Amino acid sequence: MQKEFWNERYAAETYAYGIAPNEFLSATLEQLKPGTILFPAEGEGRNAVYAATKGWNVFAFDQSSEGKRKADALAEQKGVKIDYSILEGEWPYAKEQFDVIALIYAHFPSELKSVFHRRLLDFLKPGGKIIFEAFSKKHLEYVLKNPAVGGPRDVDMLFSKEELQHDFSDCDFQLLEEVETELHEGIYHNGIGHVVRCIAQKRK
């Protein structure tokens, strides 16, 4: 179901969420020395390609072949390389492979999201960072008023600070906040929404 939904959304030539990176991600990466970074649920590649232009060694995955097609095209357009995989089951990464894992609007099914977060931590180096931005549970009020802002309408797929503290309990939080933000990201993220953000460092 999810795979078909995303393939249909990404099949158009227009980039669903634009080609510019997420502002919170780009501002955070500016503060970090480039290393190896993983983008789960990366869609059409705007954030992964941006990181590659800044000197990061980029890995990404999604279940959507249409997303990969457009991510690869964007990388070629920008003159960079990213290692983008189509994955639905096992994730073929090494333990403690990454300096950073960036979860940007990675809304996994409700029964899987905490499991996925814990699994992803295994791939993060001690001292490595999680960069996270996604819609909060409060966002449901916003999307019902303005569907153009996008995001899931299932509250169980949305996030809270408490969930992130639970999922990333092996980390120290350098930032953890729920805030209103104004989004201008392609066709499907436009308007005022409510998000959870964190920067969390895995304990050594």
C-alpha cells in the first residue's frame, strides 16, 4: 500500500517536495564536519543530494523506485554521487557505519516506527548524531484546517518529544523541541505546520 502510494506520488516529473533541502537539516549540517550520512525514507533525494554537494559521503534508501529514479537524476544534475538503495526488509549497513543519520519527514507505519528507530541506532557510530524533523501529534489540527501543509492524518504516525526520548534513549539530546513552522517544500508541504525536531548524540 505505502509503496504504491509513493510510487504514484513520485511518478510525476515535478518534484513532490521540491529540490531544495529541508531548512532545519541544511542549517544543522552547516555546523558539522562532513562524514558518512544515512537518509532513510529519502524519497526523491533532495536532502541526500544537498548533503553530497557539501562533501558528505551519502547513503540513502526508500521503498519507492520512482523516488530513486528522481534522486539519481537530481544527483546527476548537481554533479554528485549518492548510494541510493531500494529497501523494504533488511537494511544492508554495517554496525556503527554512520556519523549522522538524518530522519526528515520519515513517517513510518505506526506499529514500526519505534522498531525502525532502534534498528537505525545500531548503524550510528558512538558520538554520531541523529538529525530529526517530522510532524508532531499536534500537526493533525493543522492539516485538517489546511490540507496543503501535508503530513499523515493518522495521529499514530505522528511524533511527540516523549516518543523520541524513548526511541533514542541511548542518546543525549542537544536539541528537542516541538514548534510551529512555515513550510514551502514543493507541492505537498505548504503552510503552517507543527513539527518535532531533535539533534541527538549517541553515547560513547
